[in-house]
Amino acid sequence: MGRSKDIGLLFLFITAGLYVQGQIRISGFVKDSITGEVLIGAHVIEKDAGHATGTDNRGYFSMVLNTPVFLQASFVGYESKEIFLNSGSDSILVIALAPGTELEEVVIKAPGNQSFNTVSINREQMLLTPSLGATPDILKTLQLQPGILSQNEGSSLLLVRGGNPGENLYLLDDVPLIYVNHLGGFMSVFNPDMINNITLHKGGFPSKYGGKLSSVVDITQREGSSSGFKGSYSIGATDASFTLEGPLRNKKMTWIVTGRKTLTDLLFLTVSKLAWGDYLLSYGFHDINGKFSWRPNEKNSVHLNVYQGDDYLNFWYNQKEEGSTIKSRFTDIWGNWLVSAKWNHVLSPRLFVSNSISYTRYRLKYLNTFSVSGASEMLDNEIKYLSSVQDILLHSGWKYQPYKQLSIEYGVQSSFLIHTPNRNYNPQPEVTNEPERLEALETSVYMDNTLTFFGNSGIRAGARLVDYYTGHFHEFCLEPRFDLNIGLGKKQMVNLSYMRINQHSHLIFTSQTFLNNEIWVPADETIPAAQSDQYTAGWNISLDRNRYQASIELYYKELRNLATYREGYTNLLGDGNWRTKIETGGTGTAYGVEFLFKKNVGRLTGYLNYTYSKATRKYESINRGQEYVFEYDRPHSGSVNLSYRINEKLTFSVAWIYQTGLPYTPAIGRQYTPDLEDMDSSNPYYYEALIYGERNSERMKDYHRLDLALVYNKLTKKRKLNSTWTFSVYNIYNRQNPYYYYYNVTGTGEIYLPGPNYDYWKVKLYQVSFFPILPSVSYKVYFDSTSFQRIKPKTSFKQKLNNWLYYEN
């Protein structure tokens, strides 16, 4: 017994010695040496041992190592930097990298970061992706990744692994943004000039993320330049934008402001006036972003963010007839406000904390006025409608790494939500409804424990506890999370993950419409919170020193308590009893397999991918209670995205996209139906109506297109102005992809309306397509504080001679 005790003490002594002898904690930030911008995803490598870590979305890294040691920091497009450390105590470093070196000149001996269920895109990748209108779009770039689909032609809405657009969490510097689309989803609200990095989690979420079933889109905004005042302005086919940034006191404070505005407002007015005369139509949007950053020292940073963006659709009608003037106006406005403050603090090389407070508001507002004047009888009517969501959020997150192999991330988050699903005002008392204000408090506590072993293997296990309260409804949820990585040598890795997640707000919307009708409703005793369990497995391999990567990922999702519109309803407008329009208790499944091959370095870079998937839904009162194919199910999808750097000035990009056609519900016959408004008549009128078959049992024709882009970077030396021309061609072979199908007796574009004129005509199926081949160009100019200084005139030969003779300077 005594001998066993001695062996145990000896083992503990040796183990403690391994952790203590010559071992220190190094943490800090990796930044751009010129602008001061943090570099997300930079590598910090312990050269002799081959151990490596990467910076997070704050540019922060932390690692335990034995001294003395050589560290190497590297990042794509920057010169690598070596640092020798011989300190015996924990240290905090700020590593500044200079731009100018391509990745292929940096040989990284440590294993590459092989992440699963995630997609990471930096700003440069986004700018080189071909896009509609030659304007980069974050969400359209993400749609080229495996497992991520678009809703419709040209749409920026994300459908991730069988989910719907309301199941995605969008974070702007860790603050949730409620609504993220312009023009019914054709453009996103994110200004590319403000973006530093984008990471999308498709599954296996870390425990700090919650509240949405399908994905987390984590967007990190840029900080202002610390090197001096600079900016840019651009104009494209659809919008114009600007960026201004610079330092303040002692370069420890920086600021950046960006703005974007459509150029289509006047165009819509002109075209509608010429086409319709008495009818006028106008549409536009704007975005404004601002960020202030203060870094008083290497341990602290403070950030203030402001965002405001709106869409506005206006319709006017003005007509004079028989001595009367008829005026009507319809206005539809929707958009976001976001204000946030964040304080990041390095308590010690082992402990990092981030505290934030934010306010976000999304509102959808309708205004409809109608008046008749000049007749014997005057009429004046006004209808207002408002739906809104407000979110006041407090968050505190902590990172702690007590040992080299163990790191712990934990925190608490509390969100106070104010929902106004349906507020309607109408002067007529019989249709005025009392606005319903629903308040909810959602508080969560989370923890993740990450343990690494055998070099490149590791396990992350954690949980999220959610307490949700609204009115008389209270719910407590436990969301376990598990993620296992097993390294097969230095080049291959296998992953297994499981997560459970709950969503306590439902997005109720109708697809295939340009008008905004998206309503957020909170969970309660009648509309339970949606829930999902997701299982994933993956394999990843790196080839030729991480120049090439290939991966396969499989997923399976079970969905419960889903909500949607009941059959026959498309919005909640003006109905005080809006709950009767919502179908609840839906279930669903989604599964698939994703393939990806990437080339990371060289003149030619890019990737190709393919996904096979299936998604179904089931509601008690829809499709006779039978399971049906989900509205956005596309079994086969794939894309190829390649960029070729011709020289320092020219880069050519190509993107080809293929997707199985969307499902639709076919009409299988016609029948005589009595007119409900004429039922009291002794001889009621009967008309023909369509009989529809099984829900989503047919498919539109397959979707595919080819996009091209050429980016030309030019430097004007006299004024020191950099400029970029982007030429793009959308849908170059002019594919007529279906946006939606409709039934009618003629190809007029109108939906089939039953009536006497159609009784004896054959009803046919027609297709509506948008976006034929569309060439476009955009122009962007970059400037700094020296760009507009007066150019010194050339010195004449006579002046040079006089200066030399009389020794004048």
C-alpha cells in the first residue's frame, strides 16, 4: 500500500513538473502594422514543437508554451514575423504584420486549422465573387458554399441544411440583427466596405450561440484606420456608397463611417410615369454604419457601433374624372436600428473577458391613404399598420485557459424582447383593433470545455441553459453540445458532433412575393418554441502543405414545434385575432451529404462543391396531415467558384451554380364551385375552380447559371488614388430560370381567377422568369489624406540653374 502511494505521489510530481517547468502563457493580438486592424484567422506557431493556434474574431490568441522559444506569426497576404521569447513569466503580445507577401511564400509546418460545420470568408474573397450589379454581397457569397441554398432567383435569403430564412442568427460584432435583406431578399443589408470577416456555423454550434435552429452568421466589422485619414466612394448599377475612416487622439482612437444608397428611386418613378400615367411607383433603400474604437492599452479596448437601414416602397395614384379627384397612396417601410457598446479586457494571459450591451429594433410599417374630393360627397380614409420587434441585450463572455490542453469558455446573456405582431389603426371603429404588446425575457448561461490530446485531436463538450418567460408562460430548456475531432496523422481529421437548440421566436412569412410581409411572433402557451436535434459527421484532408483541402460532411436534423401560415392565409395584416392564422405543431426532418474541394494558394484559387439533401415537413391541418416535401427542398445542388490572378492589376473570376428546381403544388383538375357571396340567391352562381393535388408533389425545371467578373485595380500616382473597376456578367448564357409558376388560360402573367370568361378555356401552366443576361459595371475610388494635397509644380531649367548658381534651396 505504501509503495503504491509513493508511485502515485511520484506521478503527481512528474505531471506537475511538466506543467510548471519552463512553461508560460502567451496571449495577445495580431494586427495590421499600417492600419491597426486586427487580423482574424492569423496563425501563431511554436516553430520547434509545431504547435499552432489561430486568432479569433477579435484578433485575440492564447497559448501555453515552453521557453525559450521561437514564435512565427503569419496571415494571408502579409509578411510572416518571427519572435524570440526567453521570458519566464506570462506575457501579453501585440504582433504587427506588414502587408505584401502571398501565402504561397509562407510554409506552415504545423497542421492547418481543419474546422467542420463552418464556412469562413474574408473580405477579399467576397470582393472577387461575381455578383448581380457588380456589387459584392455577403449572403450571395455564402450561397456558393455546400449545404447553403438561395430561396429564389437573385435572392440573398439563406436556407441552411433544410431550414427556412427565419432560422438563421445574424450577428454584427456579436449583436443580433433581426432583419437582413433589402428588396424582398435581392440584396443584403451588410455593406461590404464595413466587413472584416464572416464565419457561418452550419451545425455543431458552440454553446455561446443559441436562439436559432439552422445557422449562425458571425460578421466582424472593420475598425477605422490608425495610420491616417482615408476613405473610398463607389458607384454601381444599383447603388452608390462611401467610406470614411481615420484615427483620433494619439492613434489610440479610430472611427469609421460607411453609407449606401440606391440609385433606383428616380428610375422607378420615371418608368412608371411613362408606362402608367396616373400611377407612380418608387423603391429605394439606404444603410448607414458607424464604429468607434478606443484601445487605451494592450489589455483594453472599447467599441461603439451604430447601424440604421430602411427600405421604402411608395405607390401613388391620382386621377380626375367627372368633376372628382381621386387620390391614393400606399407606403411600405421596413428596416433596423442597432446601437451597441462593447468592452474587451485581458485580465491576464490566461483570462479574457468581453462585456456588451445593445439595443436592436426591427419594424414593418404600412400606410394607406385614400381620398375623393370635388364631388357632392367627400371621402377621406387612412389606414396604418405596424409590426415590430425590440431587443435589449446584455452579454458577458469569458475565456479561460488554465492548461495547455484545456480551455474553458463561459458566459451569461439576457435578452428583453418586446413584440408587437399586429398594430392596426383605422378611423372606422368596427375594424380597429387594440395593439397587443408581448414582452419576453430570455436568459441563458453557457459553458464549453475544450480538451486537446494527441497533438491535433480534441473534444468540446458543453451546454446552454435557457430560461424563457413571457406573460403566463414559462419554460426552462437544457441544450447539450458535443463536438469531437480525431486526428488521423497530420493531414486527416474525423469529426462527430451533436447539438440541441431551441428557438423562442417564429418568423411567419410567405415566399415568392416582393412585398415585405415577414412577422416575428414570440413563443407562448399556444405557439410553443421550435426545437431541433442535429447530428453531424465529417472527414477532412489537407494536401501539399495545406495548398489543397477536401472534405465530406453528413448531417441529420429533427425539427419539432414548427409554425407557418395556415392554408389560405398570406399575412397577418389588420387582424386582431392573428393567432388563428398560424398553424403550429409542425415537425420536419432534413438530411444530406456535402462534398467540398478547395485550392487555397497560387494564381488560381477557388473551390467546387456538391450537396445531396432532402427536407420534409408535416402539419396536422396541411396536406391532409400527410408529410410533404419542404418548399425549399432541392435534392441536388453544387457550384464552382474560381479566381485567377492574371497580374497585380487584373483578376478574373467565374462562378457556376446548379440546383434542382423548387417544388410546387400542381393543379389536377377543375370543379364547379358556388359563389359564396351569392348563396342567398334563389339561383346561385357557379364557377369553375382549380383542384390541387398533393402539396409540393411536382418540381419546377432545374436552376443553373454562369457568372463572370473581371476586377481591374489601378493606381493614379499623381493624386495617389487607387481605383477599382469591376465588370461582371450575370447569367451569361441567358438561362430562363423559373421564379414561380402560375395557372391561367392565357400567357398574360395574371394568376388564374375563376369566372365565366374562363369556364370553357383550357387552363395551362406558365412560368415567370427574371434576370436574363445582365452585364454591369461598378467603379470604386480609394483615397487618403495626401490624395487631395496640391501637387508641387515642376521646376523649370532656369529656376534649377539659378538655384545652383546662388545656392538657393
